[in-house]
Amino acid sequence: MLGSSRARFLGPSSFTNLAVSNAKTYRKRARCQICIILEPEQRRISSRASSYFERVTLPVAGSKMKHHSISPFMFRHFTSRSQTYGSSPATSNSPNIDEFLDEQGLLYHSNSSHFIVKECPFCPSPHNDKLDNLNKLYVEKESGLFCCFRCDAKGSWQKFERHFQSDLTSSDQKKIETKSFRPKEKRFPRKDREPLFPEAVVRRYYKALRDKEHSCARTVHKYLVETRGIKSEVLRTYGVGAGEFDFINEQKLWIKHPCVVFPWVGHTEKNEAKILRFKCRSVSEKQCQRILPKGGRHGFFGWNTIPPGTTTVVVTEGEYDAMSVYQDTGLPAISLPNGCRSLPNSLVPTLKLFDKVVLWMDNDRPGIEGVQMVARKIGRKRCLSVYTEKQTKLPCGKELAKDANEALLKGHNLQDYIQQASPLSHENAMSLQDMKSDILDFVENSDSAAGTEIKAFPGLNNLLKGHRPGELTVITGPTGSGKTTFLSQYSLDLSMNGVNTLFGSFEVPQNQFVSKMIRQFIGRERGYADEPSGASIEKPDLIQATNSFTLLNMNIMKLFGATPVDDVLEVMEDLVNTRNIKHVVIDNLQFMLGVNSQGGADFSIFQMQDAVLDKFRQFATKEKVHITICMHPRKTDSNLPLAIGDFFGSAKATQEADNVLILQTLMDNTKYLEVKKNRFDGTLGEVPLGFMKECNSFLDLSAVADQKRMDRQRSTERDHEEQIEERTSHLQIKL
């Protein structure tokens, strides 16, 4: 029946015992395929799940048939409640499982039905950060029933809570333990154990800074008081702490840094302050900062300093600025979570509670743009800005400081800054006077105006003058020319240079795409051309490279195939607000729209593509995000190079784009990247490319081509000089 003459039929009770105790042993001994057929009247499962269990097969070693593994959701219903989870779940109220896991410091992620905990607290042996040991504990969202597929610990949510709150009784201990988990003595004392995240940890860091318990805390306290000018009582008011954290340096080594700990505070439903997460930031290197725990809620630094009934609040770009304002003026001041453009949508209703919001961002272009972004979200009428484009001095004649902390250190009266705060002009209108600073900055600092350097492709960087926010780039190329490979390497290079990137791979599955990118990352770390042919990567090197790779701010969309553009824009908008995304890649547009460019198209498809391009264009301009879109070419003669008119669809794609790139492939398989449009300064040209199969990466051959060009030019000049000398010698002979 299932390809084996020794197949057996099992009822629900038999399978329960088999699944719990001897499933693997039985299958190995019997060497047969197990078929489970449950009669509808015998199954005690919900009607929602009954469709899963008409016919379920378990894989057998050596079998060539296609099998499906049993998910934790199926495992719950295939086993009896008494044997699998202990007591029955409570059905009156769903437990606050996510909050409890956060309080206990358990890192987790979730799917539609379960919380999946990274490290099981019941496992007797250490996890050692091995992938095989992690993410084995499943907790059902609705009931709290849990089961670890590593140590086989299982039970009800009440038992899970008692595991952390107090010593278990002997009877409870026996119920929750299994044959594989029976330590002779308790390995985790419960009475003295305190929650790890986030309250207890922040209190511990706060106490360390307050009491200056160790050298790290003393270093941080000295930096805050002497370098930043913040008083100790202000540090205590804001709950600032000190701790030591590991960060990776340029040599790919983990180094301990003394860090300032800034708590993110929110409010509960009862309007009580609650610590949600915290940011740690090195006192020696500004770029070394981290937000913990990952995946938690956002909050404001300093929210606990706002008294009830407050109608006016000062919002700053950084934590030091907020403490400086509070220290000098006494006004309630809070800081945005992560820079001038970081205002997650979840925090917008909080700021709308105030009648007046004074925005004190840094006195630079990103700061001014951040003011406009915040004003758009919370309402322009309630906003005042400390800095404007026109202003260069205070009423007293002093030069404006860059931010509030600098003003404090210079001895300025910060109340003067607050009093001169003015309403915002409309973001879509400006005078030439408003543009004065931009014009001067563009003329004097043309290199910075050019954008972020594209280090992986120097020839392309020389043509485009860098990568700039707010632009739209379209790229095409023949099928199989390497468009996805180029975009992966291109976006990886920008991400490594500090450009927060969001990649939407609608054609290649995400796991395949990420594996391609990590090969490119390893090749770049090894120096591309120095990569030997057929070189293998040792496991320790692979683990180290993977750890470094995951630290990049590279985000991947989960969307795949034909997807509504509004869903894509929703993801883009959310990550721009929460993770400060500056570069979005769409690969590719036709797969996202569900259009086959090789099979022809009608006018309605062209209209749909134009509408989508228009939305992407508006998003790039409004959010100051660079969007790169990969498009298929129209069906043309494969023997001829592509032209700017060969993009699939109407001419809108190349008209709206700031940059138009074509990845050309010649008959001899020679590849080069051609810049067909450059709105920034009009420079056009070609970038010759080589390909390294070992690391799946392109190599910019511009330097080689330039050297050959210079050699040819020198050779021509030498020939010309020799001809002149020869003619001169003949003339002298005649004379």
C-alpha cells in the first residue's frame, strides 16, 4: 500500500504511545512505512485542524518516498494531553506569554501559532550557540503549552512559570522531567533568580554607574560628567547605567567596550512607566552601539521624566542632548529611539498627546530632514523647530551650536534656543534664502554631495559620483547576464559601507539569495582576486564569517513572486521608520507584478507597470531613500547590445529614473556595465567586468582597462616622437 509489504495500521492510542516513547526505535527496527489513519469519530481534535490528519506519514530511513515532517502543531494533536503536556491548558484567559518571556530574558521569535525560544531553560547541557541546539522550545500562543524537542521537557504554562518563580515541589518536578532530563540535583536555583530583561538588567547597570562599582562604571561616569558635562543627579533621573559589551573591530575581533546604557521607557495600559529595551553605546567609538533585546517594542529615552499633565515636551535627536536640555532648562526632554529619522509608527500616538512639541535635532541637513519627517507624522501645527535654514546666530550674537549638548558645553543658555523655536514652513515650498546653506554646501563639499562611495565598483563610482538618497535607479540586462548577482554584490558593498539596505528578492527564493550573498561576503573578506580556484571554507572560518555577515544592517523581504505593490510599500515604509533604511532593491519588477516580458504584453500591463513605477518614484523622493529596480528587457535580437529603449514596458521607467544601467553581454561572453543615464552630472560610460566563479562575484576591470588605455596612449606618443626625430634627421642630411 505504501511501498512496503510490512506496513502496519495504528489507532490513536497506539500512535500516542509510539510518538511519545518509541517512534524512532520502532521505525528503525521494523524498517517499514508507518501509516496513521484516524477515524473522524475517534479523533478528539478541533475541526480547524482535522484536515491535516486524514493521512500522515512519517519518514523511514532508506525509503525513497516523499515525506513530510510533523510540525509542533501536529505533534500536539497526535499525542494525548496527559502524556505530552501534563495538565490541560487553562481556557479562560490567554497568558501574556511574550511579556513573561521578555521579563525572563529569553530570546525568541514567533510564527502564527507558537513562540519559539532560542535557548531552552530546561536543557541540562549547555547550548554553546550551536544551531542544532537552538530554537527547540515551542510555546503555544493560545494555551501556553510547551515542549522542547531537544531535552523533551514539556508541560503546562503554569509549570513553565513556576520553573522561574520558585522551587518546584517534588511531584511537580517529576511531572515536568522526562527520562532524558533527570539531574540528581537542581541545576538552576529559583529563589535567587531574577528576571533578566529588561527591568532587572537596566537596574543592575544603573546601580553599577551610581555606585561606580568597577573600572568600567568609573570610566563611563568620568566620560559622562567630564566630557559630556552631565551632572550625576541628571544621570540618576534618566536611569542611565554603565556596562561592558563586546563589539567587532576592523580586524574581525571581538573587543570589550565600556558603554553607556540608555533605557527605553514606554507606558502600560494603566499609564505607568515601564522599561521596554535599552541601548548600549561605547564611550570611545560612536559607531559601536546595540539595542537589546532584539525584536522588542520601541520607547523613548527620558519618558519617565515627564510629569502628568505636561502639555509641552522637547524632542531631541540624541540622548546626551535630551539630558542637556533637562539639566539647563528643567523642561521635560526625551530622545528619539535611534537618530533623527527614527520615529516608529507605534510612538506617533504618544507624541500626539502633547499640545506643543519642540523639535531640537542637530543643526545639519539630516537634522532638518528629520524635523520635517517628525512634523509630517505628528502634525505640523503642534511642532516648533529650534533650528531653521535661515538662522546662523542666537539673538545674543553667539554662533549656533550643532546640538544641545554642544551648546551646554559652550556655556550657552539653552533657554535662548527654546525661546527662538519657530513654526515650520511647509516642506514643499522654500525660498532661495532657505536654499542658501544647501547651495554653499554643494559648491564647497562636492564630494560629500556626490554620495556614498561604491567601493566594489570603482569605475561605476567614478561615473555616477557615488550612491545618493532620494534617487531611482533602473537596471536591465539579457537573461542569464548576472543581474541578480550584480545587485547582490552592489547592495552588499553599500551595506558594508553603512547604507542600511532592504532587498526584495521576488525571483530567487530568499535562502538561495542569502547563500549567494554570503559567498560574495566571504570572497570580499578574502580579497576577491586572492581567492584560489576551488578553495574550500573551513567550518570555523564559515562560522566566523556568518557571525560577521549577520551583523550587517541588511534586511530581506519575505515577499516572493507576484505581490501587490501596496504590500511592498507597507514593508518599505515600516522599515524606513524603524530601521532607518536608505537603500531598497526590487529584483525584479516583472516577477513582482506577475508579468512575463518574453511572452508579449498588452497595454493594460504597461499601464500597471507605469503606475507601480510612479509609486516607487514618489516613495524615493518623499522618504529620501534610494530605490534600485531590476527590470527584464523586451524581446530583442540577442546578438545586439541592448539600448535604453529596450526596457520592458513604456518609456516611463527610463524617464522617471535618475540612473539607467545596462549589464551588457557580448558574443564572446565579455561583460560590461553601461551607464546610459546619469541625472546627477551627466557622465556616461562603460565599466568592463570580469567574473570570479569561486566567490560568485564580479570584478571591476576599469583599472586594467585604464592602464591599457594609458599604455596605448604612451605607445602612440612614442611612435609620434620617433617619426618626428626621423624626419628631422632626414632634413639635416639634406641640408
